[in-house]
Amino acid sequence: MTLVKWKPQSNTMLSEFDRLWSDFFGGTHCPESCDWSPRVDIVETNKSFELMVEVPGLDKNDIRLKVDDQVLIMSGERKSEDEKEGRNYRRVERFYGKFERRFRLPSEAELDKIEAAYTNGVLTITVPKSEKVAGREIQVK
């Protein structure tokens, strides 16, 4: 699994385009129902890969995980709040709608032993490595 450390840059061409788009159309470039993508950290240990996914505001039943041909597929949906009587939204910055993320798993991943836990808005997916690759300590006799 290839890891690339993401470092946001404040003055990228994309953020400038987003600002221009927003200025031209008088609002955000992404309507309330647009697709979004949760942030993910991936950590490798001797025994596993761990994916920590930020999905605040979702119930664990709103998230689906499946593995297909060495690819871990995570999908779900964050539903927008209905406008209520007497409440006028002045600004909406949270993303709503469906999302899907795909991660190609390495050959040493134990697909039948993948586990997931959801706590405080963070989904932690543990993908164990096979023992022959994960390594083991050998006792000297």
C-alpha cells in the first residue's frame, strides 16, 4: 500500500479556482447534495494496516464496507438537515450527500479478517497482514 503524506497548501491553483467560482456564482461551488469525500489516515504496523476515517455526524448504520477483488470499498451518505420553521440558514459549509472511497489492498492483506469500529465520529478499519509477511519474533534457545 503506497502512502502519500497530504499537506494542504493555502494558495493552490485549485483553491483560487474555487474562490473565483464562488465569487462568480454568489455562493459555494458545491450544492448541498454534492458528493464529498471523508478524510483518511493510513498507518502501517508490523501486523496490520489501519485506516482512520473522519465521518462525524454519521451513524454506523450509514456506512457500508465491502471487499471486491483486493479493493476495500467504503461508502455511505450524510443526509442534510431539513429546514425548520423559524430557522433560516445563512451559511452551509458542511458537506452532505453520498460518498465512496476505494483502497487497493496489498496481497499480504488478510481479507477475511478485516474489522471495523466506529467511535466518536472516527471509523477505524483494521486490515491484518498474513503471518508469513507480518513477521514474528523467534526465541533463541
